[in-house]
Amino acid sequence: MEFIVTLLAGIPFPAPPTPVGWVVLVLLLAALIFVLIRQRANTQMSWGLFIILFVLIPVTTLFIGLRFTSASARPLPDLPADAPGSALMIFSAIPWLLGGGMLGPLPAALLGAFAGLIRGAWDSYSLFSIVELAFLAVCFSFTTRQRYRTRAYTLLRQPLFGALLLIPIHALFYVLSALFTQWGVDATPITARLDFALSNLGVITLAFGGEMLMGGLFAQLISIAFPARWGSKQALQPSPGEKSLESRFLFAVGAFILMLLLTLLIGDWVVAGRAARELLEDRLSSAGESASQSVPFFLETGQNLAVQLASDPRLLEATDDELRSIIGSRIQAVPYFDQFIVLDANNKDILAIYPPVDSTTFRLYPDEDSGIFLATNGVLTQIYSIPPTNTEESARVSFMVAIVDSTGQVERILIGRTSLESNPLTLPLIDSLNNMNDLGGAGMLLNEKNQMLYHSDTTQSLSTYNGQQGSEAFFYDDTAPDGTREMVYYQPVFGRPWAIVLKVPAQRAQQIALNIAMPLAVMIIVLAVIAMISLRVGLRVVTGSLQSLATEANRIAQGQLDHPLQVKGEDEVAQLRRAFEQMRSSLQSRLEEINRLLQVSQGVASSLEMQDAVKPVLEAILSTGANSVRVALSPEVLPDTYVELPSRFALGDAGELYAHFDEQILQLAQSQQKIVLPNLTRSREIDLDPTKPQPLALLAVALRHENRYYGVVWAGYEQPRKFSDSDVRFVTTLAGQAALAIANAHLFLNVEASRRQLEAILNSTPDPVLVTDHRNRLLLANFAAAAALGPNVDDDARSRVETEKVIKLKPLVNLLQSTTSEKQSAEIVLADKRTYLATASPVMVEGKQIGRVCIMRDVTYFKELDTMKSEFVATVSHDLRSPLTLMRGYATMLDSAGELNEQQHGYVKKIITGVENMSRLVNNLLDLGRIEIGVGLQVENVTVLDVIERVTSALHLQAMQKNISLQLELAKDMPHAIEADQALLHQAVYNLVENGIKYTPENGSVIIRTVSDPNHLTFVVKDSGIGIPPEDLPRLFEKFYRGKQREARAQPGSGLGLAIVHSIAESHSGKVWVESEIGKGSAFYLQIPLAQPK
């Protein structure tokens, strides 16, 4: 592995496809276009981002990377270049991966095609890279932008996982590219391409995997940092496996078949490759062993022949023609050597040579020359390899033997030369080595110096062998000079330092493996296709049946139960159809039963009359085949009224004929919920009267509701009948409806009787009575109310009309529509000048107000008496004012008439005090009368603080006399002024504070507080006095009323002060109330509107 800065250091070489490769490339391009058309709606184009990524592609693709090298990696066949695709450009995948996730399939395809063009020129050397990277970008875009909701698809949307899934797809594209790309000038065999692809696949996959890992991690970080820009934002949808059983099964089984197919194909290829290699190895080892075994025989034979000739004594004495004749005859006698040479051992002169050659041009080879020296020094036999006579022949072997005399001295040297190609003993060896040419390989015979004595390629003779060596035979893989992989077999020669080397191109093994694996692979693929087709057809049959079953189920779901299912066969689907048909039939009967029950329920609910309520039940039971259906009610059910109510109801042809059974069945049903008698003649539960008609089968169910027994409903049948569970369940359900109807009718009769009694009571009441509900609708009005308010009131009450539409008197409407939980009263003056005191109280149920009831009492007479009393008091008060003034005047003048003694002074003081008390009473009476008739109400903006200061100033001395603390607590948001009569408001506040001081013991406290809200101002006068008993509170603001407490009555007063405050509050549209606790004091509240109504 080496670091590379840029790919631009290499030479761009975009190799074109082979003729078949062009067809494959066009098909891949068509498939890519088809996929882009299908995914066109998933594109989210952003030109700015697209241009940025487009510009980044050359930078990230051509710069900063690593190049992997491996012993198994091979260069391009016949081209001196690096293994294509072995460069890991670290950032090259980032632009088109980001385009796939953020822009969609089409922009990603364009970015991938541009990146593939650059990689195809400088790295993979193939035009297939353009389509490959475009297709991979589209695949990544689909995986990250799909919106299927299952867990597998959710994992697939993760950029890192989607990027890593592209690695096996790239491996497939790489094999296709290697098979169909034209590298070099000559057409490279497909087996060589296949061997090249498989040899480099590991390195290429590792390099591409590194790019996907870096790009996937970067895309994962971008998807987390910018989730709004990443992927599609469409709603999640069901996956194909969720929408179709066929798709789900095909995906699962198809994936299994595909894995099995790949496993079988890979296993087939591996087994075939191993078998092919073993076959080649067997052939090479057999040829090598055969060749190696012939070498020792060849050498020993040559050496023995040379020694035999050298032992001929004539060779020591013969010269010239005689010597030439001796060695020539030996060559002719034994066709082993092709040349003999006899030399003088001392001066190396040539004594004889056969066949004859020009002695002036003849020379010994260096090995032979050095061998003469060895021969004279005791090495009597030697073997050397010498070059061929011409370049088209193989090397020759020289056998050197010393010729010694009787004393053992070396006198002459015999050299016998033989050619490997012409020697009869080496013909099997030469044939074995030449046979490697048939396999496209080569065979070599090496000597001890690793020189090639023989090579199947004669141009390589005596060249040096640079491959691996060893003392044992072995195989190894090597790379040929043209870049192809080859298998080498090294076989050492036993007993000699020679060796046999056989080489065969690896493509030959691939070809044999292909020949072995192809039929089985084709058979596997065909069987897999047939299996998929059969599976799909079989699934279509099953899913077709299920779809038709789903259609029938939809009919059932839509209520179309009159369409029976066709059941054929006995398989699981047929059993399911049969179950659905049984369900349809059962559901149809059940729905018919429910429909009858619904009709009965509607009939029961449509009336509260007992006879009309039970009639639908009787009709439904009669439809089961009974000839008599009866309902017998218990006497305790009917209310005790002056009107006699029916207790027996019957229906059917024999409805009244079986009436004599009512009492017996009524008594039995009181202790038994169900009475089922399939054959009445065999029953002992019922006494039969042979003189009267009787049914032969009987079914009775007790009528019970909320543990109360109401009676029995029973059906009689003309013939014996075996009652099924559904029959009993149906009648029991109807009996429950009948029991509910009778219970409702019973309640209705009781309520109706009570209502009539209440109506009679209310109508006999002379006071008008009005009742409203929680929605302020008039529910009830008695005759007195109709007489007082109009004859339409009673009719409107029955129609539940809104109160304000019936009653036109505003005070009465306000009283009836009030939401307070307290009792309220108001005086109502009718159009005929009659006055009523209306008192309304809430109707409470479980703590909630459900309406109001109002009783109106005619107080016209009492009102007239009160008016007469007020006029009398006013007249008397007015007439008493002048005499009281005179009495006070004359009483004060007594001192001027003469001196009075102390007793006389006391009498005068008492007279004046009595006159002042009488004057104060008269003034109060006059003020009260003026307020009640509404005379002199002067409305103006009154300063609140001024009123309070005037009151406190006037009463400060009185409070000091009792040592009472007079405190002010004014609200921060208190308004500056309000609309009111200043004099009356002052008097009201004055009376409240004066009362507080009056009824508070010494050393107590009186607090004057103001509370404001958006519409009112409330004066609160709180004292620490004696308190007021609860029984005095309702009448506290009445005229002349004083409490019953001894402490209260001990204080002087007329009982008009609080009545004046009450009248002032009402005249200002306000109100006054009190809260008190005995022994702790009282708090009086005077609420005045901020603005008086116009």
C-alpha cells in the first residue's frame, strides 16, 4: 500500500468495450434510464448544491488516496499498467453520495456518471465506470430516500448502511467490466479476463470498501446535522411485503433462492476451479515426472557409451583416418552421439573429429576447455551443456571421458556430443516438454546452472531460469512477462542437479474450470428460474384464492350475506373457504336474528304502554313456529291505582286457548329462570288437564330486571320440538327485552301516577307555581300561574319553551334565570296592579342545580296596608315636626324665664332629650319615605374619599368616647369618584359605621374597607362587636326590626337605620348584605355601581 497525491501522474486510458461489451453497456444504460424514469418523482433539485458537488468531483476523485498492492493482484493483460481500480481515493465518493441523499436519483446519477468518467480514464481504465457509478448513485439515493416503514427499510435509510451495501454491487460491475473491456491490441481470451478479474477482485473490493466507508460516515454525519435537507419527507408507507403476501413470500424465498443460487454457483466455480487445477497439476506432475525420469537414463547411457568407446585400446595408438574411422563407425553403430572428438590431453590438439569439420574454425566450448584440465587431474568422466549449432536448435550435451594408458596416465580426451532434439533417448522428454505448447504453456529442461538446455520455445535455449527452485517437486503461481498469471511446476531430476520446469497459463485452468462449471451453472440457473416461475405461479394460485376469499369477505363485511362461497378441493385454502362459508351462513342467520331483535328493541322502545311494548316480543317469538305466545305478569308489578290494568297478553292462533297454564308457569318461573319442555306429555313439572287444550312443547323464560321478578313469557308448540341452544338463546334475549319493556312501563305507570297526583296538588294550590330546568326552559306552571300570567303559560310549559319567551316580566325572569344556590325573593307587579312576592329556590340533585322552583304569593293586600301605614307615618311625622320644634324652643327658653333649681334643670334636659329623639325618629321616617317613593335622587360624581372622610370625622368623637379604633383600608385600585346621590350615599355609609360603633363594646375596632371591581365599588364596615344571631339575619333590613339580643336592645334606636341603607342601595341599583358571627363581630357590605343605569 502506497500513498498517492494524485492520479494525474498516470496516463489516462479509457479503454473501450469489446463488441459484446457495447451491447452490455447499452443494456445497462437502458436499465439505468428506466430506473431514473421510475424514480423521477423522488427528485429534489437544488442547482446551487448540485453545482458545488459537481465542481468537487474532480478534486475528490483525482487527489489524496492510497494504492493497494498485493501478491494476488495482476496488471492489465499485455499492458504495462497498475491493476485497475486498486486506488482508494479517500474523498471520491462523498459528492455523489451527498447528491443521492440530498438531491435525488437524477442529480445523483449525473454526479456519479461524471465521477465514473474521471475514474474510468485514470484508475479503472474502462468506460463501464461511467454507468457503474451512476447506477450506484441511483441505488444509494433510492435506499436513503425510500419511505417504507418496516425496520429493515428504516435501517436501509441510514447512509452508512446504504453505502456499504454498494460494495457487492461494485464487485459485480467490476467483473462485468473486466470481461467486456478491450485492453490491448489483440483480443484477450475471456478466460484470461476472468482470471484477471478474480485475481484483482479482493484488492478492488477493499479499495472501494474504504471509499464507501469514508463516504458513508460523512453522509451519516450530514444526515444528522441537517435532517431537514436529507432524504425524502413524505409520509411513511407500507412496504411491498406488507401490501402483498405474494411479494412478501417472493422476497423471503427469492432472497433464499438467490443466496442458494449464489452459493451453488460459487461452490460450483470453486469446485470446478479446484478440479481444473488438480487436473492440470496431475498432468504437469505426470509429464514432469516422466521427463525427469528419462534424463538420468539419457545421461547414464551417454556416459556409458562414451566410457566404452574410450576403453578401446585403439584410441591410444590410432591416428588420423584410422582414428576417425573408429569413432565414425561407433556413431554409425549406435545412433546416440552426433559428433565425436579426440583431443591430445597435453596440448589440446584435435587428433580426430567425426563428422569432419574445418579444424581451423573448430573450437572447444569454455566448459569443455576447462574440463580437459579436470580430466588430466583425475576427473575421468564429465558432462557439460553446450550451445546449439544454431539458434533454432536446442542445446546440446557434451560427454567428456579421459583415455588413459596402461600406467593410468591421461593421454587423450574423448568428447561425445549429442543434441537433445535428435537423440533417440530424449525424444519422450522433448515430446513431454513440447506438449506444454498444446496448453499454451512451456516446458524447460534446466541444468545445474539453471540454464535452459531445452525450451519448447527454441528462442529461449540456454537462457537463465529465474523462478523458484527446490529439492522437491512443487507447484507455484507466477506472473508471465505479458502480465498474465501462470502455473509453474518444478520437478528436480533424481540423482542429477538438473530439473524439469513446466509452465501453463492460469487461464487454461480457468478454461477447464469454465468447461466443467458451465453446464452445472447453466443447469442451476435454469432450475432457479424454473423454481421462481413455479413459485410465482403457485403463489398466484394461492393468492388468487385468497384474493377471491378477500372479495367474499368484503361482501360479508358490507352485509352481502346472500352470496354463497364456492368450495372446491380439500386443501388448506378450501378449508378456509369452507370455514368462511360456515361463518357467512352463521353470520347471516345471526344477523337475521339480530335484525329481529333490533326490530323488537325498536318496537319496545317506541312505546311505554305495556301492551304495545310487549307486542313486538310476542311477534318475534311467534315467528319461531309457536302457535301461542303469552306474557303473564306478577300482580305485584302493577301499581295500585283506581284503574284496573291488564296483566295478561297473548298472540297466536291458540293464544287464549292455553291461558289456563299461566298460573302454573308463573309460579314455576319464579324459581326457575328457564323452563324447557320438548315434550309436555312426558313432563311432571306441569299438571295437565285433559279436558282443556294443551301444547305438546313449551319454552318459558322468567322476566327479571335488576333482580326483580316481573312475570314470565312462554311459547307453546303444536308438536314436540327439540329446542337448540340458539332457540333458547333467542327467546332468552327476547325475554330480556320484554323484561326491560315491562320494567320501563312499570316505572312509567308509577311516575305517571305520581305526576298526576303532584299535578292535582299543584293545581289545587292557590299560589302560582313555576318550575324551570337547567336550560331556563319552563317545565311546569299550575292553574294559578296560568290565571296570573296568562293562559298560554300552561301550554308553553308543556312545550318547554324558554322562560324569556313566555314571561315578559323582567324581575320574574331574572329571578327564574338566576344561577345562585341561595333562596331569592322579589316583588312582582302584574299588569292588573296586583303585587306578588315571588320566592325562587334552586332544585339540587347530587350537588348540582338542575332547575329552579318559584312560588308567588299574592301580597297586594299587605302592600296596600304597608302603603297606608307609610302614608300615615309620613303624615304623622310631618305634623309632629312643628310641635316638636315649638316644644324644643320653649324648653330651651325656660332658663331665661327665671332661675331653675337643679331638679328643674334635670326635667328640662330630659324634655329636650326626648324631643331630639322624637325629631330624629321623624327625620328618619321622612327620609325613608322620600327614598322609597324615589323623590329627590340627585345623581352626580361623588368623591369616594370625601364621603368616607366626612363620615369618619362626624363619628370620630363618638368612637373616642368608647375607646374604639376607627381604621381605614382603601383599595389601591379604588376609583376616584362614582355616580350616586351624595347625601344618600353619605347617609348609608354613616348609618353602617354608626351601627358598628354602637354595637361594639369599648376598646373594640371598626374597619372601613373599600373593594373595587370593574363595575362596582363595595363599602365594607367590619366591627368587633357582639355579632348577630343567624335567625335575625333574614329580617335585619326590615323597618322597625331590632334583634332579640339583650345587648342589642340595650342600645337606643328605632330600627330604621338598616332599612334606610337597604332602600338607598336599591335606589342606586346596588345591594347590601351582612356576614356575622356571634361574639366576633359583623361585616356589612354596601355595593354601589360605578355608573348608574340611564
